[in-house]
Amino acid sequence: MFACMGICVYLAVVEARVSEAAWREIYKKARRVATQWTPRPLSLGWRQIGALRVVQYTLDIETAEGLHIVGDAETLTTAESFVFPSRLESCASRRPRDSSPVSSDDDVLVAVARYLACGADELVLWRYLLGAKTQGFPYHALIVALGMLVEHALPGAAIVYGQISVSDCEQAQRGVASILGEELELPVVVDAERLRRRLGASLDACALEQAIRQLGPPDPRSEAFLGELVSVLRSSPGGRVRHDLEHVVCSCRDLDLLGTGTRFLLHRLVEMSHDVARKKLRKRVGRWGAARAREAFARMMQETGMRLTSMAWDAVEAADLDELAFLCGAICMHTTRWEVHHAVRGVLENRVLRGA
């Protein structure tokens, strides 16, 4: 489980011990937290552009399955999908992918610890309701908060764990308190003493120490060292550009907040896009008309695998022919390169950058 690269959050639940009424109440609270969270979360949806159906990021996070969250609407950073289900399925009716056997009376924390130690894969009574990578992006705190909400409501039947720190959980705790007016206890996995007490009666000494290492909070000294290392890397010219492109450019409203290298890259991209639009695309777009040009742009977006927010698509659908030519010119860049892909997405998403 922890061999995967990235920053992950997991929520393990014994569904057999959760009534429909209890889950309805939990989901009601989770929905309230997610819809009132700051920054607002993003989900995935669909949009029809001419004959094409394109994927877009949207503020509408509720689906038929439950709450679908992939990122946040402030930085527009996204990672993997999390679905917080509106209903629990019967665990006897399906064989979950990552799970381990546990009786309805056992502590799910012990079962998860044993699973992580030996990788059991048998017919189960618990499963993961959440389990993907947030990469530490701003929506990480919201996902942790949803997991904490369930663990708090279902003691012994649910635990949230993964690459989560005390500061992550305290941020989540404050967010839930501001919305629901409830004070959630921090997850057991970030309190080494509570974790040791919960596991001590069921695991031998060797297994207990392994569980503490796998499930317990990170070493504060290691966390501080990694924080300093990240700060040093971001302060280097290449590190600053990468950080800007991944975390800042899509929503930046002040170009002076960007590093010199980032501004230079964006300036060259905008300059080249205008050049391509003027020399190769403007007449063609004029012949096509706006509807066909938008569809051509959408087709190029699909080919690159790039996704825009619903707000950006609103601007595309309102764009005149000159702007559509520029947008098509931008997406013609070699977006297979990481930095170009992110720079192009920023320019398409954020009109302020077009003056870079």
C-alpha cells in the first residue's frame, strides 16, 4: 500500500456495522463540509462543444454516487479522484480490491495493521471508501476532514490514515469546526500513544512496531528536514518555475508574483501563440466561423489530454474569432513537455497570463 509514490489518504470502514440511517447522517454532514469548504473543491463533468463531448473541471461536486472531488478551485491544482459515497453497498455482494478479513466486532485499526503487514486478500467485511493520491494539494485537507468525520462517527469501525500529519489534521479539524460547529478528535494514527494502546492488545511486539512505522505519524524531525529541503528546491530557478507552473499560474492575478523564469516562459509562449494565430490560423478560423473553430479547439484539447475548468470553457464559448485563433495557436505548442503543458494550460485557463 505505502509502496506507491505520492501523498495518499485512505478511509477503511466496516460497512456491516453501519446502519443506513447512520450513514445518511454522516453523508449529510460530509456534504455540508465539502460544499462549504474553503477553498472550494473541484469535480469532473462533461460539456458539449459542437459534436464533441469534453471533460471539464466543475464546481458541481455532487453526483449520483456521492461527492466526487479531484482538486480545488483556488489554485486549480488537481490530482486523483475521491468519491465519498452517498450510500454504502452490502460488503457481502462484492469483493473489494484492497481489503482484509475482519469480524463485525473487531477493531478495524487492527485489521488494517495486519493487512498492511501481510497483504491478506480474502473475502472481506471492511473496505476502502477513500484511497487515492492528493499529492498534498490544497484539497488534501478536505479529504482528511471527510475521513476524520467518518472515524469520529464510527469509533472502532472506521479509520483514516495515509500520508497525513498532525498539521494536516489540525487544519481539517478547524475547517470542520467552522462549518459544523463540532470539534473532531484527531485521527488515532497521528497520536502514537493512542495508536500503541489500540494495537497493543492484539499484536505482538514485532508486529506492533511495524504497525507504528506504517500507520503512525511522521517523525517531526524528518518532516522539518523535508520542509527545509522543499524550500531550498523551490528557491532554485528551475524549482521556482516548476512550483509556479504547477501551483500558481492557472489562478494568478498578479504577474509580479511569478518568478522571472516563469514570466519569461509565459511571455515566449504567448508571443509564439500570437505569431501562429496571425500567420497560420486567423484566416482559417475566419472561414470556419466561431462554432467550427470552437469544435476544432475542443478536438485539439482532447488529443493533448488537457482539461480546463467550466469557467475557462465559458470564456471559450464567448470568445471572438481573434481569441479563438490565439487559443488554437496555444494548443498547437508541443504540450508533451511537462513545463509547456502546464504553461499552455495556464494561458488557456487564465486570461491575465495572455499579457505576460
